Amino acid sequence: MTYLLLAACFLLIAVLLALAAGHGIRGVGAAALGIAALCLLVLTAVFDTIMIAAGLFTYADDLILGPRIGLAPVEDFAYPLAAVILLPALWMRLRRRDDR
């Protein structure tokens, strides 16, 4: 399994769970989500690069697309995007439950 396929599965699951959570992220502003996504992407680039440079883990070159940001393959950036999709939707869903 390639890292791209793994990342795509992870993103698909996040989107499906966010949709199943109900009305989604209506209560969360687009600007807040954009800022959160940007921060998470920058942090991913910085800390993945540090961890890869330190030798904590490596990627098989034949299983990644090729492009990298720092030392991190672009597939690694799917996980923070999945978090930005899924977590606000779940937060709003759980908040609606508490309001009842």
C-alpha cells in the first residue's frame, strides 16, 4: 500500500465521519478553519522535517509520490487536513448534544 492510498483512506474516513456527525461545521467560521489548517500544515512541515532529519523514521522512496516539503512527503499533510475536517464537525455535534 502506498502512502498516498493510506492518506486518501484516512481523508475519506474523516469526511464520511464529519458528514455523519450532522450539520457539519456551520458554527465554525471559514477563517478560523483556514488559520487552523495553515498552522497545522506549517507545524507538520517543521516537525516532520526535524523528526526525519533526526532519523526517527524514514519513507520508502518507491511508496511516496516524490514531492516533499522540507523532508516530509506531501502525503503526510493529509493527516492535519483530516483533523481540520473531522474535529470541528465532531465538536459541533457534541456541543449540540450538550445544549439539549
